[in-house]
Amino acid sequence: MIRLTRIKVERFKSLESVDIALGQVNVFIGANGAGKSNLLEALGVIGAAAAGRVDDQALLRRGVRPGVPRIYKSAFPKMKKDPSIRITVDTQTSSYFIAIVNQAKVPRPFWEFQHENLREASESIASRGPTRGNARIHGQAIRDERSASLAIQARASLETSEPTRDFLATLDDYAIFAPVTPVLRGIAPDTAPRNPVGLFGGALPEAVESLAADPKRKLRQLALDLIEWAADFSVGPPSRNFIASSVPTMRRVILFRDAFMRKNDQTVSGYDASEGALYVLYLLCLAMHPQAPRLFALDNFDHGLNPSAARQLARVFSEEILSNDRQVLLTTHNPLVLDGLPLGDDRVRLFRVEREDDGRSTVVRVPVKDLLALKKAHGQNAVSRLWIEGRIGGLPRVRAI
């Protein structure tokens, strides 16, 4: 399993300079606008670079909000002048660095590579600097096309080791998932389709159907433990017996059997079911499905969930991520999510994101050295209590009126 051990971001939006040591499950807390989503998007930018090109289409595919270049670039008054955005990601054996620019008066539809360096241990696999004509892959000079990354060419080279190619493929497949209710319900199309589920909730019935067919994955058991009102669920074609004729539907729909209704009136579709139930299935698919990305992000983990349900889902979700050798970055505003996380495991890391007085975002790990002792002193909701009380940071500043 290729895992990122570090991400360093310079001059991207509010992230003037942050350097983070990552775990396997990484949870970011902070006020609205603190810079949490910016961090997820920075990883999407270098993911696009690993795929060959940083442009709007490549960014949209990864869930990064497209914007004009001047919005992407940090613009704090006292910054040193430098037109580039710089991002570095490391694994235990490999490292990939890019510096990209787009400073034309009329912005280009793509970002140019000013610097790029792909390394494995102490060996340079691919590199170039700001002077044109110095691009090299495995020591051989190549054409220096600034709109295309060297990484994509290094991936195609038989001289590049399998771990490095796997590292770049993992970055390429990275995306930020942020489901919305109409798409989860199957009444609106997903504008960012992916496999097994779209970034906004598309193709959920198909993903659930294929995953539920594998009894070893235990999707049904885990989902029904989390969706208390459901006796069972299935996937089938839409029927006007349980979906109104005015409601548009996709080819397959999720059907729930309500444990509290009469036998002949038990079936409800995803259109009528709670969005929380659909969200539970969506997250379990991302954590468990064999075709889900090995590295991905979730913006607003607590989407549509009761606090207690969010805590329980956080526990199950993190366990599945760890057992299925995936890596995730997620943001949350729900304190009880923290109580569901196994923060005593160093693979699960909590970070607070805050804006300094000058507007720069800082990202600081919140160490939880002895979770059992913490819960003994403060109760089972120890971490959420400490967050709410302002003792671990990550809260908005209250301005005097």
C-alpha cells in the first residue's frame, strides 16, 4: 500500500506555508473559512499534475473548485514576490514536487510547470527547473513541454520502478468526495462521475449492489447496524408503486424495508428514505469497495447526520479504512465525530486548522497520547468536550459586538 507520509503546500490560497505529517485517517477541524478545503484541493492540484496536466477539467475531475489563477495564488501583503504555487508530497520511498505558474495577463487554460522533481530515495527520476531545455527523465534530456508534467512521461517509462509508478497512479486517482442529497437520491445526475461512485453521490445503487453481493465485505451487516429503522435494503429498477410519477429516476434505485411499517407498505425508495441512510451507504462504499480510490478526501464528513450517528459512523468508517489499506483526509464540524475515532492509534491523526491574525492558515496536529486516560478523566465524549470548550483550538473567533 502506497501512503502519503507528508504534504507541503506553499502559496496556495490561504496556505502560505504548511507542512503536515500524514497518517492513514486524517481529520481536520476548524472554523468555516479556516482553510480545510484548501488543503484537500492542494492535493487535488498535484494529483492533476501526476496525471499530466493542471487545467480546469483535470481539477474538476478531482473535486477541486476551478477558479481564476489570481484566486488560487496566495496574495498576503507582506509575502515575497513569487508567481509559483509549490506543492510537495512524500511517501516512505518517493517524493514528488511541483511549482506551477499562470501569470499571463490573459490567463492560460492550463498552468505551466516551472519546477518539477520526482525522486525515489536519493535518485532523481525526473526533473526540470525554470530555465527551458533542462528537462530530464532518468538522466536523459527530453523535450521541455511546460504545459505537460514529466510525471506522466516517467509513469510510461519502463525504467521507472513499480513503487514510483504506483505512487503517481495513487495521486492521479485522488479525488474530493462531497455528496449532495438530490444526487444521492437518484433524481439528479452526477456532474463528476467516478468509479465506483461519483463525487456528488452518483451511481450509488450500482456500487451498493455489487458490494452487497460479496458476503465477505459485510456491507449489509454494517449498514443495518447504522440505519436503525431499516430491516433490510436492496437494489432494483424504479417502480411507480413506490416512486411518484412526477419524480425523475435513474435506472437503478435503492429500496429500504422499513422495520416499523405494515408488511405491504414497508418498501421505500432512496427518494423517500432519510438522506442519512444514503450517506451511510455512500461512505461504506468508499471505505470498502475494491474499486474505490486508495487515497481520497471527504469534505464535511458529518453531512446530514445526527451527532450520535456521526460518532458511530466515524468509528465504523475509520475501522474499514484501516483494514482495507486506504488513506483518507476528511473535514468535520461535528464534535462527536472525534469521539468515534480511534485517536489512540497513531495511524489516525487529528489536526486543527486556524487563520492567524494576518489571514494565513496554520495546520497543527492535535496529539492524543493516551485516549483511555483522557476518557477516564473527562468521560466517553472527552475529545468533543475538549473541542467545544476551546481547549484544542479549531473554533471560530468570537468578535465583540
